Amino acid sequence: MPCVYILYSTKLDRFYIGAADDPFSRLQQHNDAIYPGSFSAKGIPWSLFFYSHCIDWHQALAIERHIKKMKSRTFIHNLKKFPHIILRLKHRFPPRAC
């Protein structure tokens, strides 16, 4: 099941926003630096700050893009603090009809 995830690096004091089928294995991939030249390789170790399952990839990618466009640490912290925000995003970005 696709999900949106947010990682946090204490080394960089930055967040990384992405989408994946399994946020835990994706976290491991980031920490293993499977792409050595990538941004996430610079922030090891990463920790899983937040994740939320979505209905389909269309919804997961739409929510990921929205969070990135916000460019706000406060918004990211509020996603974790106030669960109704992610529910509103899921209503705003419904899954693609089959």
C-alpha cells in the first residue's frame, strides 16, 4: 500500500519527503546510501518522522507534492501533531477512479 513519508536528519536538521510502498524499508535504503550522490546520502542517519498510508499512488504522489510545495517546517510538524490535517489532504486529493 503506497504511503507518504517524512524523514528527519539531525545531522542536517532537514526533512526529506517521499512516497513508497513500505516506509520502513525505504528508510533503510536511505540510511544505506544506495544512491551515494543523492541528497539523502548527506543526511545519514535519517529517522522516520511521519508516515501515512494512502489508497493509491495517485493520492500518495499528490499529497507528497502538496507537502513539498508548502515548504514549511511548521506544516510538517503539524501533520504529526494534528492528524485531521492528513485526513483533509486525503479528501482533497482522492484516489484515482478505476
